[in-house]
Amino acid sequence: MSDTFHSTLPLPGDLASTIDTPALVVDLDAMDRNIAAMAAFARQRGVRLRPHAKMHKSAFVAKLQIAAGAVGVCVQKTSEAEALADAGIDDLYISNEVIDPAKLARIAALAKRVKMAIAVDSTLGIDRLAAAMRSAGAAIDVFVEIDVGQGRCGVEPARAGELARHVVAHGLHVAGLQAYHGGAQHLRTPARRREAIDHATAAVRTALANLAAAGIECPLVTGAGTGTFVLEAASGVWGELQCGSYAFLDRDYADNEPTSDVPAFEHALFVKSQVVSRGDTHAVIDAGHKSHAIDSGLPKVWGRNLIFENGGDEHGILRTRCDTLPELGESVWLVPGHCDPTINLHAYGVGVRGGLVDGLVEAVWRIDARGCVS
Amino acid sequence: MSDTFHSTLPLPGDLASTIDTPALVVDLDAMDRNIAAMAAFARQRGVRLRPHAKMHKSAFVAKLQIAAGAVGVCVQKTSEAEALADAGIDDLYISNEVIDPAKLARIAALAKRVKMAIAVDSTLGIDRLAAAMRSAGAAIDVFVEIDVGQGRCGVEPARAGELARHVVAHGLHVAGLQAYHGGAQHLRTPARRREAIDHATAAVRTALANLAAAGIECPLVTGAGTGTFVLEAASGVWGELQCGSYAFLDRDYADNEPTSDVPAFEHALFVKSQVVSRGDTHAVIDAGHKSHAIDSGLPKVWGRNLIFENGGDEHGILRTRCDTLPELGESVWLVPGHCDPTINLHAYGVGVRGGLVDGLVEAVWRIDARGCVS
């Protein structure tokens, strides 16, 4: 199929200043430091790292994470797993429930090609998963998801044993527990995050006791995110961290009050934009919420004292009280409120080395799983 | 390039009930009625219709609109124009400012292939546009954009003549005025919408007088959207309507109090989703804000008395007070808050005929300009 974007993509070696706008630009120096810091943390604490690829959706970044020590990546959707497997990632965990038999057949086909794992939280889901795997003659690691405070997917911890027995009865392998508290990641104070993860830890312990009572071994508890992973790593129950945002860091995470023992991650993800219209008291840039997600608030303007106002799908409006407004044609870099859905809006990532303004383009990569929602 | 989506796309003739989720599903019966109603309105009022393709981003829908009488379509971005030209649309108006010389060179190249128009609101933009067109030996229609109350792009109405003279001085053709009040579209009461468009009409009249004083003819005033087009059509100054959302209609437009003289547009755009996890008091579906935009609020659940709660990027959470919760695996159709950025999240549209539940898939089309933000 044709690709509308090829004509406007920069080439490695191009000046960063020539990147067409709006563009998803990654500061590779900052990203490398973030990836190394998280890998070092996991090594030092003796926990596995399986970063969540729902964030970056690209084999390019996943391979860097795996090269730094990650055991593989998580994804959230069947089509995301397919896209990353096609792009060369061979150890994938769908940390989410799949109930549709046609999708489960696709997952079984994938499991014949790469190492696959999946989460379950219902007997119907387990029945259908088992049927699909049996039909394909494929094997998969199964994590029983428990609700540790998010109130979304997952069974009550006291039902973990019952579900795990159902997995075993089908001849499938119980790989452990999926225990992720998404809502805890963006709680602003360390005290509130600790309270949430203390609650989650108690829930995991309940589930572990329940599994033990059912005679089921639990090889691994997997979960955690960029806002709380230090707590999960210190809990004594989680053996694998699923953090995603740390590699790029978004504006919303920067709003969390940090704890002292967390690696200092840096903003590495930007949307480069350009002023296309200029009034006396405002400038209009070519990036609106088709270029950056606004579910976690509006973007911040990088390195300038400018106020970003929502200008709709295609525009951003900049005002200032104590800075000069950028001129027509001038570049402006935005720090998106939320990495994951922002990246999902773009076809390619552009990696620069040596700074956003004066650096060079080093890599251009496809967002392999962009739009893979099914 | 590979296309991750092909394996999961339905074929024409498939049962609507078998469409993989989440999917962007269009009720073709409703869409056809919407397109016909707007075309009839424009014919009856003697105004041209140039629907905004930033909404649907697909040649499939644009061709239906043109077949019903539209003169062409508007787009908002250079890459959007390229994608639709590549897909067979030959009359395109970029109703927005472009300031980057490389983009203007691409527009000039496009103008050699198809009929092109563009908006301007600065002398720098006009200078660069003229240079690009001269260099390519191409012609383009130029609309001077005036700010009619939105406070975004466009010059003050009293500066229209000055800019138009600058266009003429470069040997370019002044095609008229771009006068769009985006902020007026979603004002809830008819009185507030009328007030906004009365203000916009006065601004257009000021600009027309200013053009006349400068000795510049104004062949056309173009603008209007789905929330206010009846007012612009009745104003006596607008000659072309740019409505986009009418073809699909989103939840937000349904929240406007209607006026009696507006065609009764129907919801035609849905995100089909599926329950993947089920608690005692909530159901979790596989559609979050990577499947539907939430800039204009959360989606509504179609045909059911269910409350949609934000479940994050990949999930929606359903609760109910007076309906039964859907079961695991059950399909749920959402009406997105805002068409435009929702469609931009999807690679394909799936058109069904004969109802969302019992109908058949009639067409599958590419969202040609998905992600074309540059």
C-alpha cells in the first residue's frame, strides 16, 4: 500500500532543524539515559524488566530495551502483538484479556512463531484460550489477572486459585499473577502512591495464599508502572516490572512529586511544531490534538515561558506574559501530556542526537503498532 | 509496506456481527441520508457546498459528497491534500495557513496535478506561496482569511484589502475570503449561535467593504460548519459552506439544541467494541481513547442505558442503574464525542447496510489521510 509520509520524512544525517512539522521527535541522548537507568535499576534490585510497548509501539525502541536487559515486552492488544512480532520482537506478553475466539486463534498462530503470554480473568476466557491453543497445537504462558485496586480488569485476589485451577485443568501453564494498578501511577504525592501500592501488595499476598491453598505454584508476579515501580520492586512480591513511560517520560509524570530513590528520568519525547499564523498577542502553531493526545492535559512548551491553549484538532495557540512570542515560521517543541496516545497518532518517530535544535537526525523508525487497537 | 490490519478486515458481504473490535463502523443508510440532506439544503439555498474532509479523511466519502453535488472538499494540512489527491480527489482547498517553504513547494507540485486553493493571513506567507508557485509554474486560488470571532488564524477584517493587494501584487488570484468561526459550532443554544454568526457576518461585511475600497473583487466568501451553516447560508454573504461533521454526526453535535430549520442529521459513526472483562457491577470493553477521541467528552453507548466511564487508553468501563450489564463477549456500540479525531485513530472505515447488528458489510475503505498532520 502507498505511504503518504515517505516524501516528508527526514533522512539520517539531516539537520534536526529541517524536520517537517508537526513531527514526533525523540531526543536519543535522553532516551538512551532513561533506558539505561531503568535497566540498571532492575538489575540492582534483582527484578525482571518487561517494558510496556503500548507506550512506544515500535520494534526500534523495544530492541533497544531488550539489548539493555529487558526480557521482552508487554503489549495490550492482539494486533499490537502481531505488528511487533512481524517487526522482529520474539517475546511478547498480552497483559490484557482477550475474549474473541477469532482473536484467540490469531494469538495461537502467533504463539507458534514467538514466545507468547497472556492474561486471563474469566473461566470463559480460559475455555476459549485453551480451545484456540489446542486447535493450533501451540503453548502460551498464562497469567491470572487480579484486581489490585484499579477496579477495571482482574478477579478478586481470593478467586486467583479458582481461576488458576481452571487454567491447569485445561493443560495450560500458569506463569503467575498479573497485578497492575494503573490508577496509582499518577497519584501526585509519594504518600498516596505508597498507600495504593501497599493495598496492591496486600492484594497480591492474598492471591498468593489463595494459589498456595489451591496447590498452584506462582512462578512470577508481574506489574508496576513508571509512577510506582520502586515500591513494587521493594515489596518482595513482584518479580517483573512493566514500566513503559520511563523511556520517553511525559508531562504528566513530571507533575508527580518524586521520591528520592527513583532514577531521574528525562523528557525525551517532543512534538516539533511551527508557527503558521501570528497575531499581536498570540501565535498559532500547526500542532493540535491530532498531533498530541490531551487526555492527561495540554502539552507544555519546551524551554520557553509560553502558555499553550487548546486550538482544536489542528492548531495550538501560544500566549505569553514574560517571554517573547515566537515569530511566523519559528519552531516550537511541545512536551505531550501523555506519551502513549500521542505516539499512536504518528506514523514515524524521528530520533535526533546532539539536541533538538542543533542536533542531527540519527534514526527514523516506523510506529509499527500505530492504530493497532484490535 | 506491510499492513497489519489486512488480516482482520471484514469483506463486503460479511455479517456486521462478525466485525472485529474495536472498529470504526459507519451506518451507510444514515450516512447517505445525511449527505443527501446537506446537498439538498445547499441546492435549495443556492450556495456551494465544499465539505471539510479533515473530518472523514477518506476519498471514499469525499467522492460520495462530490457525487451528491459538492464542488470539491476542504482539507487542513498539506499532507492531507496529497493523500486525497493520490486517492483521486481533484479539487482541494487547504483552508488553513502554510508557512514552510518546503510544504509550499509540495503544494505547488500538487497544483500542477489538481485544482488547488489555500488560505493566507500574512505577507510572509503570501511571499513564500508566490515564490513556490512561480518556481513550479503553477496556479492556485488564494483566500484571505479573516478572524470572524474564533481568535485563532486570520487577520482583522479591516486588513483584508491590504493582504489581498499583496496577493494581487504577486500575480496570484484572490478567490475570496476564508471566514470560519469554529467556536460557534458547539455553542449550545440557537440564540448564542445566532449571536456569534451575527458577529461573524458583520466582520465579513467589514472585510468586503475593505476589499472594495482597495479595488479588489471578492468572488466568494467560504466558511461555516455543521452547527451554524443555516445561519451563514441565510446571511447573504457566504457563498460556500464547509460543513464536515454532518455526514457522520458526533455526540457533541447532538448536545446542541437544534433550530427548526436544520436538516435532521443522524448518528452514522460508531466504534464497535466488545466486553472483555466482567465484574459484578461493571463491564470492561476493549475500546479506550486510542479507539475514540475524548476531546469533546466521553462517548455515549448506543441504544443502551449504560454509563461509559473512562478506562484509559485501551479500555472503557460500563456501569448501569437501570439496564442489564452486557455479558463477556457481547458487542457494544459507542457514539464518539467528536468525529474528526476519532476517525484519525483508525486505518479503515467499515460501512454496514441494514443496521449495525443485523446488517451486512457493504464497503471497507482506507482512511487515506489518517495521521496526515503535516
